[in-house]
Amino acid sequence: MRAPVPVLLMTRELGIGGTERQLCEIAKALDRKRFQPHVACFHSRGFRAEELRAAGVPILHLPVRSFKRPGAIKGAWQLRNYIRRERIALVHTFDVPMNQFGVPVARASGAAVVLSSQRAHRDLVSPAVRRLLRLTDRLVDGIVVNSQAVGRQLIEEDRVPPERIHLCYNAIDTARFFAGPRVRPSALRDASVVFGVVCALRPEKGLATLLDAFAEVHRADAASRLVIVGDGPVLEDLKARCSALGLDGACRFESATDRVAEWLHAIDVFVLPSLSEALSNSLMEAMACGCCAVASRTGGNPELIEHERTGLLFTPGDAAGLAQCLKRLAGDFEFRQRLADAGAAFIQKFSLEASVRRMEQIYAGFLLRRSKRCA
């Protein structure tokens, strides 16, 4: 019987975040008879790190704070030595910082297979970073994408050969995220309908569009409520906009939490108004939890939502169009429930088991081709 193949999965940090979640779940669920998972990161604190250690996955902490400081050289040396000492056969970087750092070091260290990831549209990075990513595209054996939309962008805009693109959809934990009765906290108990979103509060999420749309809905239904769960750089701007729109009593802000499922079971209509999106973990989790889903028609969102069957789509940045969607759902419970039920059924295709088996298939295929070339 062959020994399991050591593989190294790399991400910047191990806290709250969709990429961190996907890496952690895959590392924990890989078939240990076939693969021996290791994880490397720049910041080894966070509850994901605790999960990995509890699952027996070793974590390599690389003391890199900036690529321009001496710590980057030290980190590269540590990574090189670790790959060789542990006989890592495959290195897979999961985010932009590790694509830039881990790919060239892994390639120079003699790892048999080097894979990168593209989990968001490249429009979100600076031109300088994008140029670096295009260089790493040439160094890797393959690029794992989490949506067809991201794959198309790499092919059409970054000139990546189609055969280098490998699709592995994000996974959701269906044991944790599942449809159930709406259970509202006391502050929302008397709401006629609860709209909400759980996400990182970043500019590309387009949350100002949601506030503007909800203001119109609230003028028509004073008992409607909006809850925004998350932290990020636009939090204070959103709070200021909320006050300017006169929504302080109707809109509730909650800090980021790992109790995501509880909030999703309190939300009737989940709204993701992203200006740019790859494949949203938060949207998938909301659909699995039985929320009626509304999302902007961008990136991978249309791969999850079929308009008027598993949810509603609207044009990114179109507050008036979003308001029409929300008003329609607020006034038609049966329609809202029908969309929610169809969305919850559809999203079962994105189980953790399916995603992990697909990633194992990608890893095994590259390792097999490598072994045949070396035979």
C-alpha cells in the first residue's frame, strides 16, 4: 500500500474569511489514505488554525509581514526547507499573497506540482499585482478557480491557456448550514420581513446599493428591517449613510461572527449586492439555510441563482432595480418561500464532500501525470 502523498495548502491567514474556510475544510477532509495535508500561512492565529490543529494538520508559520522586508527572505528559506524536509509533492496556494510568494518559492524548491488559485476577479487588485499574477500563471502547473466566470476572465483577459484552468466550486457544510424555521432575535421579532447580508464589509460588496434600496422599501413598509453582519473598511461609511437615510431604527449592524447560521436563520431575504464577485460562500450558505436569495448579476452569482426560480437577480449598482425586487418579495410570502425552497434544494449540489472529491481528483491527476513523465 502506498504512503499518503504530502501536500501543502497555503493561505495568508487562518481567521474568518471564505478562502480560509475553504482551505481549512479541504485540508481536514482530504482522504488521509491518499494525501497527507500540511498548511502554511503568514498569520497562524485564528479559530481556523485551532480547527486544523485539532484535526492533526501541521501548520507552518512563515514570519512574512511585507515582501519588501528581510522577513520575506527568511520566510522563503523556511518554506524551501520545509518542502524539502517533508518531501512535499504538491503545493497549492489559495489566495493572492500566497500566489505571489508561495508559487515561485515552491517552484524553485523542487515541488513536483505547483498549483495556484483564483477565487475573485482580478479587477480587484492593482495593475502591479496583476502583472505579478500573470507571471505566476506561467510558473504553475494549473490554476484552480471557483467559478466559470473567473475562469473565463483568466482566459479572455489574462491569456491563460484553457487547459491550465481547473474548476472546483466552493463547498458548504450542509450539516451546519441547512434550511430551518426563521428564529429571530428579540430586536427583530416584530419585523414584517427581515432583509440581511452576512459578508466582509468591503467596497466591492456594493452595500451602499442595499442601503439605498432598503430605504425605499422601508418608506413603503415601516415594519421591515435590515441587518448587516460583518466587519471591514467600509463599516463607518455604511453607518453614516444609514443615518443620512434615516434608517437608524430600522437597520442593525452586527460584528463578524462564527455563528453565521444563527443569523441566516433570522433573515427572510438575503441580499448580496456585489459590484464584483467570484463565487460567494455567504450566498451559498444563505440559500442552504432557507433564505430567499437576491443577488447582483455579476461573476458567479448567476451560476447559483436562476432568476425567478432559485432567487432574483438585478443589475449591479442599480438601487431602484433592487428596491423593486425587495418590494416584490416583501409583499408576496408564497413567492418568497417558493424561491427559498428551490434555492435550498439546488445548493445541495455544492456539498463539502463534492468539493473535496473534486479537489482530490485535481491533485491526483497532476501527480499521476508528473509520475508518468518522470518514469
